[in-house]
Amino acid sequence: MKLPESIKLANLPTKIEKLDRLSRELGGPRIYVKRDDQTGSEISGNKVRKLEFTVAEAMRQGCDMLITCGGVQSNHARATAAVAAKLGMSSCLVLRGTGEEEIDGNRFLDLLLGAKIKFITPEQYSSSRNQIMEEVKKEMKKGGYKPYIIPEGASNGLGALGYFKAMQEIMQQEKEMGVRFDAILMAVGSGGTYAGMFLGNKLLKNNAEIYGVNVCDNEEYFQNAIYNIIHESYEYIDEKIELEKKDIKVIDGYVGLGYALSRPEELDFLYHVAKLEGLILDPVYTGKAMFGLADCIKRGKFKQHKNVLFLHTGGLYGLFPTKGKFQFK
């Protein structure tokens, strides 16, 4: 299958590691981790694979500014700002916040990378972030820029193809390692990563179970969002899959206190995994997803699986602003 042209931004392939001690401790399937947190440093995490496609389209259109949105500690917004700077473009980030938050983590890097930032309220973000980005685009055009809007998380039909390619990469690594992953699990925050993995799994006839642990909203919301993203991707590829929303496996129940909010038991789990495996998870995405996987295994819900691949989607910089919430023992 022919994919649209993309640019090379990520350090690929990312390695796969086995989590022996955590697997033994949980007493379930063998757990492996795909280190997509190591796709780069400034341009790190899962968003980079998506940006390889979306920014390529922006460049084909002759654009010189990237506009996107996210929370004040958005990994995607920081990655977009870094890509823009690397390619000699400008960036403007529409962030959910007041602007009075501590300059730390991703927000610090946004400023260091020269991004223009517009802060909006949670209510504005929820109801009209796309409209606001269109308004920003008009403003920037008046200022002489040629802007290109990338949606939240680069989660659209084009960006999702970054994770179609990731599935091809995983299947090659399976051959090299002599192992087959019968389940692949990741955090779900905007749906594009899951959509690409699901699409690749089906079109490449891989037959693994693809699971997502939602870190906000609920199962129904993400089944609809992922379904729509997959259908958007048909604009860019020449094949389709048979798909019903119930085929999209979202493990609900681990949002906890809400998006980017952590319960003490979640932070304790991050601390435990870091000491046990030398693996740093973040409190917003990967920490909640791994916490959910571990809880499911303890409850016997993954007994049918032998080898589970956990997709580490990054988030290291977003960990630093939460440092005061950890209880070190």
C-alpha cells in the first residue's frame, strides 16, 4: 500500500525492551515496551511519527508557520514547536491555561523554542479550540505568515498514518526478536495513535488485539473519535477495512481524578516502576495506561494473552511540574 510522502524527523526504529521484573511481579503475560519516548529529545514521543506526515503536507503547501493546540504541558505542542524551529518555520500554540502557570517542563521548552503562545480557558478549549485556531490563522496571515493548522495531537487521518508505519516497524521487530505480540496497548488522549495502529493491524493482517486506556473522556467518546479518524485516513490510502465501533477496544475506568490529574496510588505506581525497571512513565498518559494494564492483569483480564507490547508514547518533560506531588520513600 502506498502512503503519502512524509519527512524524516524521528529516530527510528525505536527499540523494544522486555520488562522481566514487572511481568513476574504481576504474574500475567510477558510485558514488553516499545520505546517511542526515544524518538528524539526535543522532538520526542509519539507525536513525532504523526508530524512526519502532517508537516510534510504543510511544506508541500509552502507554509511557514505551524499552529496547533493542547494543554499547558502538551507534549504535542512542544514537539510541534521543536519541529518548526528545526525546519526554519514559526509556530503558534493555542494552550489551555492562564499563562500564570509555572514556567517548567514543556511550557519552558515552548518558550525556549520561540513559539508564540495564546492561552484560552478550559471552556473555550472544550467548545471552540478549532474555531480559535482558525481565527489565529487569519491573524497570522495578516502578519505575513502562511500558516498550517495541525489538530490536537496531530490526530487526524493523515497524522494517524505515522502509526500505520509504526505497525510495520513492530512486525519487522517481531521477526528479528522471534516473538509475537498478541496484544498491543497504549494510552489514548486524542485517538490518532490508536487509529493508526488499529488500521495497520487490520490492513497488514497482523491480528493482534489493540487496546487503548483512555486518559480523559470515556469509552464511547474515543470509539467515535477513533472511528472517524480511521475513516479520514481513507482520503490518503487506497484500501479500507471493515470496521464497527465495537471493534475499538478502549479500557475505561482509569481516568481517575481527570485529565492530567493524578491520584496518590498512580504516582506511587510510577515511582515503583521507575525503581523496578528503570522506566520513567509520565502522570498524564503512560502512567495511567500502565497503571490500567497492571490492574487489569491483577484482575485476570489479560489471561488470554502471552506477550503484551506497551507503547511508551513519551511525556518526560510533563513529569517535572508534578515533582512536588511525589512521596519518596
